[in-house]
Amino acid sequence: MSQSNRLAQGGRIDRSRELSFTFNGKSYRGHPGDTLASALLANGVDIVNRSFKYSRPRGIVAAGAEEPNAVIQLGSTEAAQVPNVRATQQALFEGLEARSTNGWPSVQRDLMGVIGKLGGQFMPPGFYYKTFMAPASMWMTYEKYIRKSAGLGRSPMEKDPDIYDHLNRHCDVLVIGAGPAGLAAALAAGRSGARVILADEQEEMGGSLLDSRELLDERPADQWVAEALEELAGLDNVLLLPRTTANGYHDHNFVTLHERRTEHLAETAPRENGRRQARSRLHRVRAGRVVLATGAHERPLVYGNNDVPGNLQAGAVSTYIRRYGVVPGNKLVLSTSNDHAYRAALDWVESGREVVAIADARPEPVGELVEQARAKGIRIIPGAAVLEARGQNRVTGARVARVDLEGFRVSGDAESLDCDTIASSGGYSPVIHLASHTGARPTWRDDILGFVPNLVEGVLAAGGTQGVYAIGEVLADGWEAGSRAAGDTGFDTVEARLPNVGARNEGKPVALYQVPHEKPTLRGPKQFVDLQNDVTAAAIEVATREGFESIEHVKRYTAMGFGTDQGKLGNINGMAIAARCLGRSIPEVGTTVFRPNYTPVTFGAVVGRHCRELFDPERYTAIHQWHVEHGAEFEDVGQWKRPWYFPRRVEGRMETMHEAVARECRAVREKVGILDASTLGKIDIQGPDAREFLGRVYTNKWAKLAPGRVRYGLMCKDDGMVMDDGTTSCLAENHFLMTASTGGAAAVLEWLELWHQTEWPELEVYFNSVTDHWATMTVTGPEARKLLAEVTDIDLDREAFKFMDWREGTVAGVPARVFRISFTGELAYEINVQANYALNVWETLIAHGEKYDLTPYGTETMHVLRAEKGFIIAGQDTDGSVTPEDLGMHWAIGYDKPFSWIGKRALTRPDTARTDRKQLVGLKPRNPEVVLEEGAQIVFDPDHAIPMPMKGHVTSSYYSPTLGSGFALAVVKGGQQRMGETVYLPMVDGQVHEAEIVSPIFVDPKGERQNV
Amino acid sequence: MSNSVDDKVKTFDTRTEAKVPVESPLAYSYRRSGAPAPGEGSGVVVRERPFLGHLVLRGGAIILDEALREVLDISLPGEPQALVFDASGERSVQWISPDEWLLIVPGGEEFELENRLREALGDAHFAITNIGGGQTLLELEGEAVSELLMKSVIYDADPHHFPVGKGVTTVFAKTSVILRRSSETRWELVARRSFADYIYRWLLDAGEEYAIGIVR
Amino acid sequence: MFHIYCPYCGEYREEEEFHPKGEAHIVRPEDPETCSDEEWGDYLFFRHNPRGIHHEMWVHAVGCRKFFNITRNTATYEILETYKMGEAPSITAESRDDRAAAEAETAEKQEGVRA
């Protein structure tokens, strides 16, 4: 197919090369420098999509981010699929494959088109809510088909071949937009020496200057752009980021920029020097000052059938002609409310094609551009507008008539004009999206007929964003903003040096949003306000009639400005229509909030490198490699990877977890096992007040703990609820080593600092984490002493080294601290060595352990063994609502300590003193085969009508090879007084388990085994 | 072992002169993830400096400064984010918080140093904690280091805004590191042992486009 | 994403380095044993949730590990000052009464209805 709309010359494309691409399976050709949109227009492709709701054919309307229709799906392979790309923002590359997003099964011939023709009756506003929301259970079914036919793009089903980066950037001045205002601002700030980032979303920087008719210093505007960019590129303190969209403006001048680095080259990032490069980068910018130079979007007029392909924004027509050498039709009718749009007609005529007429809503159009049009012999119809477009798949004509703007009525007879293109302009809407992200509501200005942003601290706006449109003023405004931003961040500003621009004599625009029609809005042809969401003027009128007066409610009722569109073209027109219907002014109707992101960002860019193997940190102990080599299955405990159990190959197959854990449990109870306990939190505490501090943060007493001794401690919050537990050893009079649970280590250290820094700064004590410094190995079981004796010089005699003592010496030739504490109930030694030695010490123990059948065990076995002893895990058997008394740990509460330690006062509040609180008990299932579910609810009367009163729940439950049955820890209301009673656990599958309340200590209640 | 025991604080030499195999925090990572050799095109070169002596000093700046000058002939950096080296460049002290400094010395010196500092500090209120087994130091050099850091840490690592002699604790990917600049060309990361593998794998991944090389 | 001046580090740092710890200036009763259940309950559970000026405790968790306070406007997210533990705020809701009233009015306009 030939590029029938391509002009013989002009534009910024590279005509020496051709690129081939496909759209909806058909092949076309374009040039480097084209966007997908300009190439489609060059090839005469009218229909690019079907509309969201009515399934009407749609064509390209705009030339930039505001494009509502040409939202396409990219990708030739499943893995390369990218949804919701605007064809106007996608650079053409060789081999590009694109499809329409909407229009299943095909854009040309659409199934839903039938419904679309019936239109109004079938899908009035609020249709989805009213029709499909009831019955609620059917929504899933409706949704599938509505989504499929509506088409919101689809995500790839295969792994993304690309990689993405986040970059944390800091600068003095961030300039967003590299049109005339942004370039001037960047030059002002850059020359002052400030660290500047200039970001622009287009393929080329320059903005409107790239297709401007204006002369700067008597030369084409793009020459000045080239010089400005060259200067900026030469400044060390300036970073230029083309193809970079500022998508979100967050608190305190934190802006996220999405830089597309390879999207213009290929559908997946090509390798550079044989190495992968990031497809896109998300720059997380913290800026001293932000200059918004985001320009303005032209506002299309709202008239009948304004969605038929061939209806374009006036400015887009100029852009396609001047920048891409594409004229998107043959016969043009222009409908305008202002001078500026005359450029489109002038450009059209200069391309050698026919301008049928200009319908100018102003009764007496005057101004330089108007005169130029007259001079070219273009027919101008004053006081008129296009009422309605004709045609279905392409514009075939326009009905034009005089309109009475005040009275909102057609005041003359309509004239039908033959044409294939209608360009319209209702003036400009400043692009205030980013300013709006900060929460500041914009202000309506009658003089420019648009909203301008209200600016929070640290942000400036310049040029079109502020409603300044004349090129000379825009440059000056940009320079001023850039200078102020640099000055605010401490730089000496330099004198302005800007190109000369002749002033233009412009006529005043009039306010025109919706064009009146002979028929009332509800009966006339559809007048589209939001093309992407298929919202019509009639829909807004209906919304106001149904009582939705706030523009936010109108928006939700009609879906105006939803989704990826974010109201770029439609919102102001929509508000104007709502205002007309309600008899109010636009500012009285309010304004809308624009939210991040400005344009869609791929998940890849959002995720960056935080995915796959780098999704989350994995913390390893110094012995990790041994565990891996010995087939450990791992469990996540916080960010730690801990061996869960070590399955062995037995009789030609791997043990199940149940079998492995049973074997490991028996080994510890009968012989000896070894556990990597390095993940335990360890805090070194020094200072003369260390002991006093411990007494305040633990519930039990510390005054008399002697050097060489260890004590179990329970920590509460001031509400009396258990927060963590662990052992603390007295290393010397002013020196202690505290342990905390693996998951709670960081929180406990912060807790100690909190109390020290805020409540008791007078206490002389310091806390330092030594968790990573020490590796910890627990050797436990009846044979533990014999094994350890082989590799240590420490006297292990039961009198010399008692239970709850610690000693130092060497283990396997390495300096070690050994703690005789037990979490299994068996004889146990916790060996601590500097982590760099740990692997060797572990391997030495394993080698010596062979003759004792030393068995490495993991966290699951640890849990079974500790639960058999009734030892709690904070956070599993407690949940922030359990007191030490609830745990039956009265022995660990020092009520008579002199200082009112953390949690003490709360234990006497009426609620914590209740006797029917949930209390820790053991549960023995009647059926020994049953292992109760953790979290299962406990009831006293299984015959009670549903809902049954729930009296407690299971906190820990395992199978015990030692007991030969399942067993559990649970919290039960008043449980400590209910020993021997039967409780019931109704399960989801209808089964009801029976269990007896027993002591939580199932094995060795007197604690003789750990004390041998 | 020359462990000193007074009745107040228990110091302990966790190092031994015996020929016992030691493993740096990255030993496992090298074996699992490999260590690409630096080449001519390497924009980033990483070298681990394992087994150094790391001591945390806690206390008032004035007393610690006196003791440090007496024992090591280094002035304590009193300004936030400051990092100073001794004349040899082998020993450094870094401000961590108003009452906390990190002292890094050649491996093997730390125990004797701790004892001498304790002696110099006498009865003052302070704490010294040996954390050498729990940390490792990575040196980063090359023209792409600052961009690699930009991808990794949230702190402003622009070389113009992070002068030599600065050090901060900050967020690295989803964990934390101490980031320091020891010379015009050299940056340092002090990583916790258990996170070292994650940090190493992150550096390899993010550094791929700069042909990152590891010196072993 | 807040930009927070740490009064101990003496510079602005990214929010990711900090943890919020709730309302500032909550004083633990001097003698918990003698205070009433109601007083103890107030100390434990009751917090202000003002629209406007609020004093909050934060900790520079990935940094100097020091706790400090922030005076923040909860409507605009503006951080008006940060100050060390033990110091008093220089800006309070009372000191800002006039200005706050004006701001609240603006904020009201700005907020409108949000999803």
C-alpha cells in the first residue's frame, strides 16, 4: 500500500530510509522519524479502533499523549505484548507489529457494532451499574464478555524478556517539558550552574517549536531548538532525558519519570556490546525546584458525530503536516473559536490541498492569521460552527450553521459542505495534571478560558501550563521560571538571552465547548466529550438530571476521564456541559482531580530490578552452603532462609517431611542433633545501668543474675501483652548479651532504643546488634556432652558447667562462647563462634558426630520439640493480646520489682485481670492420628446452634513421634481452670475433632532431661 | 588468647592465630553466582576486603576523640556523615550517629585496639563492640560506579555531591548499607554478613551493562 | 514520599530511611502504680488525629537510629519542622491558629470529593 497522504517534501522524517510495519496484520511502510500514528495516517488508515462502549469506528484525533482513540497493543510475540500504547507516542521501527486494542473480532466489522447502532437505549450512562451489578453473583460472567468486547488491552502471558531499572536522582531544578518554556527554563537554570534535569516525553525535544510557523531570530524555530539542545548537552550539570514522561508528582518534590530507552528501536531491548540493557528506566527524582513546562492540550469542539474518523484536533493537523510530512485528508473544514487554529488551514493549503471553509464561531474574526487565510482565498464563515459531521467510517461532509453562543442555539440555516476532514479547536487547556497530583486544585481563568494550576511550595509553572501562549512570552516566562528555580536553590542567575520573536496581532477567542444543534442534546446525533470512555454530552446532561451535581459524581456516573485517558481532552468540555445544564459557571461546578499516572507505565518499569531472584533479600547464615549441599528444604523466617528439615534418601526414595521430622525428633530425644541457630537476634548491652535497664524491659528479675549465668526473659509492651522472649546472659557486671527471636530481632533493638532515647536517657547503657557477628550452633540430645567434649577445652562437667551457665573457651580450635540453654528440653549447648569460622566449626562437629549418629535438624523439628516442652514462640503462640499470666508464666513476673517495669501496670487493669481470658493450654486430640489445624477455632458445645460461641483457637500443632500422637498448644478461655475438659474443633469439611485440655508441657514436665 | 577480664565488661578475642579455615561473607556467593573477571571494558570493578577489624564505638564525642587520638592518632570525626582515615589509609573512623562511630582497622588489630581504647577511656561511660564477623567491606571503582550506585541506593551518590570523606547509612535496594567514599576514584560499601549475598547478586545484575568485574 | 530533615544527621533524607512511630509527646505517667485505670488507658490507647498541625515521633531507622519529632500538617503533608527528642516544638496548632483556619478553608476547597 502506498503512502497516499505523504507529502513529497517537508517534515522531520528521514526519507532516505523506509521502515516496514504491520497494523492489524496488514503491512505498511513509513520512515524513521514517524510515529506509528503518523505512519498510519500517511498510509490512509482511517479506523484504528472500535470505541469502548458503542463500538463505533474511531480514527486518530491528536498527535501526542492526549490521543484518546489510537490506543494500541504492541508486540509480535506473546512475551513482547504491551497494552495501551498510544500510537501517537510510539516511534516507528523496522518490523513493528501493532493491533487495535478494541474491536474484537475485527475493527472493520464489529460484533458489538450492532449494539452500538442501537446505542442510547442499550447503554445509557450508568448502564454498567444498573444492568450488570445485579445480581452481584453474575458480574463475573458479564465482566468477561464486556471486557473482551470493550478491550482494555491485555497483558503478556509469558515471561518478560526485558529488564528494567530504577534510578534515584537528585537535582536542583527539574524541568518537565522541553518545548519553548522548558528549553528556556533549562537554559536559565543550566547556565546558572544548578544541577538540572530536563525531561520531555516526545521522541525529539522542542515541543511546539518543532512544527511552528514562527521565526526565532528570523530563522525557523527548530534551528533555535537545535542550538539550545546542543548547548544544554554540553553542560556537565544538565541531564537531558528525551522519551521520558513525568508520570507522578508526589510529596515534597518527588517526581517519577518514566524513560523509554529502547521502545523506539525494537519491541524488546537490543543488546549493547553483547550485554543486556534496560528497556526503560524509572527515575525517582528528588528535586529542589520543579518547573512545569508541560504546555497545553488543544480542546476539540463537541459537535454531532465528532468521533467519525477524519475528525481531528486542529493543532494535530499542523503537527502531522509540518513535522511528519503527512496531510491526513484532501478536503478540510475547520471549526474554531480562536485565531490560533487558522494555522491548520494555512498548513493545509500550503500542502496543496483544499480548504473548503473555516467556520469561525466569532461573529467578526480579526487578526493576522485570519488575514493570511483571507489572502489565500479561504472561505471564512463568521459566527458559525460545524454542527455535525457526516459519514460512518470516514467523514464525508460537514453541516455548518450560524450559532448563537449566548442562547446556545443554532441561529441560521445549516449548510452542507463536502469534505473528508474536519479539524476543530475550542482553545487550549493547560496541562495541569502534574500540579493536580499534589492535591492543589486549579483555578479557572476567564481570560484564557482554562484552568491554571495552583502551585504547592517548590513548584513553578511556565508557558502554556500557565495559560501563556504567545511564543515570545512563553520563552520569557520559561526563562523567568528557570532563573527563579535556580535562585531558590542557591545559584546566581544569569542575564536573560533569548531569541527575538515578532509580536503577533491576535484576535480574541470566544468560549465554545459544546456546539448547539437543531435538536436537543438528548435527541441529536451523539456529541462525544470523552472519546476513550465513550461519554457524550447527552450522558452528562442525563447525569445532571438524575441529580449528580458535583463534577466528581458526574465523572463517576459517566466514566468521564477514567482509565488511561485521565481526562486529557474531555474533562473541561464535560465540565462546561455540566455547568450549562446546571446553570452555573465552570468554576462553580468545580474541577476534577487528575491522578498519577499521566500515561500508562508498564509493570516492568514499576518493578524495576526487584523481581525474580532479587524480589526480596534472602539472608543466609554462615553455614548456608552446607545446608544446600546436604539437601535441606528451606523455610522463610522473616528474610532468613532457614533449613526446615533435611530429607534423606531411604530405600531408594526421598523421605517425606513427616518422615524426616520424625527421624530428626527421635535423634534429638534419643541421641544428638545439631541446629543452625545463627538467625537468633543477638544484642550486646554494655553500661553501668545495663542491669537496671533489663529489669525495666523484662517482666522478671535481673538484679541477682551473676556473671556466667543465663536467664530466660519475657518482654511486654506497656499494655501488658507479650512482645518477645529470649535468654539474656550476664557476661560481666556491666555487660550482657540479649537474644531475641529471629523475626523480632530488629524490632527488639528498636524497642530498647525507643525506651532509652525517649523515657530513660539518664540510664548509662548502650545497645549494639551482634546478630551477624556470631554464628550459633545448637548441639542437643543425651549425647551432646560427649560430642562437644571431643572438640572443646571447656570443662563440661555437670557441676562445673550447669544448666543456664555460659562458658568461654575454644570449640574446634576457634574461640567460642558456649551457652547451656535448651529449647528442646534435652541437654543442649549453644555454641557461638565468630561467623567467619562457622562453616569449619560446623563441619568439625559433623565429622566428630558421626559416631554418635549426629543428626542435623531444621526448624520444623525445632518447633515440635519446643512445643512438646510447652515453650512458646512469640508471634505464633502469642498475638499481641496475650499476657504473661495468660501464658501461665507467673513465675517469670517480678511483681515486687522496685521499678514499674514495662507492662506491669497494665496487668492489673480489669480487662487483663479477667479470669476468663484466653489462656495457654495443651490439647490432646482424642484420636492420636489427628493433627489439629493451627488456627482452628475451639468450642465447648458442638451441638450449639451456629454461630457457635468460639472459646479459643489452636496456636501450634504437630505430630509428636515421642508421644506417638498429635498434640497442640492453644489458647482457651479460662483454660487453666479447665484441665481435663473436652473441647471441640469443628472443621470446614464438617468433621468435629475432640480434644482434651491438658498441661502445655507434654514431655519431661519436671525438666530433668535438660538438667543432666 | 589474651582475653582481659575485669569485673565490669567482658572482652573476648573471637579471632585465632590457629590455622583454621575462614570464610568471608561472600565465599558462598562466589561459588554460587561466580565472579566475572574485570576486563578492559569494565565500568565497575568490585573487590571485597574481608576479615577486617570492625569495632563500634559508643559514647560521648569528646572522650572518644581523646582516646582515639591517644591510641590511634586519629581525630574522631565530630560532624555528621564524616569519615576520616589515618595517615596510612588503612584505618578509618566514620560518624554513624551522635554517639556512635564505626572503626575499621586491618584484621587482627581489633582486639588489642579495643583493650587499649578501654584502658584510655577508663571509667567513662562508653561501649565498644566487636562486629568484625558480621560485616564485610566492598570497594567499588570505575567510571560507572556512580550510575550503578544511583540504581542501588536512595542517597544522592552524584560524585559532585558526595565528596571524599563522606559516609552514610542508607537504603540499598531492599536492604541497607553503609556507603562511603574513600578517595576520588573509590567508593566503599559496608554490608551486613547475612545480606552480603543479596547485595552481591544485586551488584552483578545491575552492573551487567557496565561489564562489572570482581577482583578475587 | 516525604523528604525529612533528620535533626541528628543534619540533612534531608528520603522517607524510606525512616519509620513513623505515632503521636509525639506521649508521656508515661510518672508513677504508673498510683495512676487510675482511666489515666493509664489514656496513656496507652488514646491518640489525637487532628486535621492540620500534628506532632509525630519518627525514627531514622536506616541511618543514625535516633528518634525525633516532626511537626506536620496532616492536610497538606507539609513538614513544618523537625526537632530532637526532649525539645519542644516551635510551631503548634495554637501558634498557627490564624493561619491554620485560613489553610483549612483552602484545603476544604481543594479536597472536594475524592474517590
